Amino acid sequence: MTKKPRILITNDDGVDAPGIKVLEQIARQISDDVWVVAPLTNQSGVGHKFTLGQELKIEQRDERIYAVNGSPADCVVTGMTHLLKKKPADIVLSGVNRGQNIADLVNCSGTAAGAREGALQGALGIALSQSMDFSNEHLIEWDCSKAYGAQVVEQIIKSARGTETYYNINFPRCTADEVSGIEVVPHQRFSTSPFEYYPSDNAGKHFVAILETPKPLTPEADCVRLLDHNAITVTPLLLQQTDMTELERLSGTLQFSKVSRDEG
């Protein structure tokens, strides 16, 4: 990693979201070569969606700040393979998301996808999220992200080994002096998907929503450590998703019987 790495920033809350301004502040403590390529509108929950078969447009907002009318993954591809093509970013930071991205939610998180696509493009990918109480959606404090964001990211940069792993950071919803520490933890595997049908007041329509957290929760995983213990959680995630144990177990056991076609 270079002394002053080139950093590309994206998010899923949109280019005008307050969290991306926090992430800019974090990135500029690490490097003076910082670029922003973020969605024009809110893309929360889109996961690793690509806008295929539709034209996208780049809108320059300021020097080194661009908006794209697409997903976080679209933005990273646009930044890495077009805007920064001659010198792609060393690090892709995604966030700071408005609300925690923990447990199985990493599978649908646009924030996590921004970091994942960064890693797939050959950069060090890091997703950052600020925990909040969703019962009061108008209240979110960025205190912990601002206070500790740069030091957590810098430690990951120093310790990372290649780009096959990307990282998911969550900051607790407390004041900076109430943070208990930094913990490297697995993400919570729920007993079932947290998403379910929720009827709308409008006839014939409904929402897909999280109404309650599936139980039980693992004490050592990110949900409990972040929400109950005020820890900054760091979860390393692999690009290689193959279950190698199952691959080895199944190897040579699946039988093939060739089907002959009646050509008459």
C-alpha cells in the first residue's frame, strides 16, 4: 500500500447523504487523494445490483465528486474502470451508512456491496455503518464514526493481507467516550430470514420489512457486541463463497447417468 493511497468513496444512501460527508472526513485523515462516486438517489437494500441494459449518467458535483444514477456497485465500477482507469483506487470505502449493517443484512446491504465490488476490482474494500435506533428514524448521531473511523480504517489497512477479504465495520449508537473497544467478530447468522410480509393500509398492497429480530442471538457475534456492549465491530468477509468442506464431502459422490435421446 502506498504512503498516501488513492481512496474511492461510495455509499448506498446517496451522494447528498450526511454519512458520506463523515466518510470524506475520515478518508482525508488518511490520504489527500480522495474521490467520491456515489448514487444520485438512495439505494438502500439493493445489495450487489448492477443496472444492466440501461444507460447511466455521470454528474460531476465538484472536483473529484461525482454522482451516478445507479447502484453502489455501478458507482464503484464507474470509478475504478473509467474515472480512475489510469490509476485505480487502492482502497474503496463505502458508507458511512445511516444505520447498522450487521448479521445476515450484509447479504442485501448496498453499503457492503460497495466494499465487495471494490475488492472484486482489486482494491481493499471496507464498509462502514453507524448504528441507530430505528424506532426513532429522525435521530442518528455520528459521534463514534467521526471519533474512531480513521483509526479503525488505518489499522485494517496496515493489517490487511491482499484483497480476497473485505471488511464490515459498525459503530455503536453511543457517545465516543462510551465505546467499549474494537472487536473482530463474526456476523450473526439468523435462524431464519428477518424479512417478512407486512400489509399496507392501501388495499392490495404490502411492504417487505423487518418486524423483529430472529432469536436466539450468538453472544460473540456482531449483533450483541455492537448493540448491547457498545463495541466497534469489525467483520472480515470472503469473496470466495464456496463451502470448501461441503465441496470435499460431495466430491466423487454425485452420480451421472447419461440420458440417450430417441432420435427416431
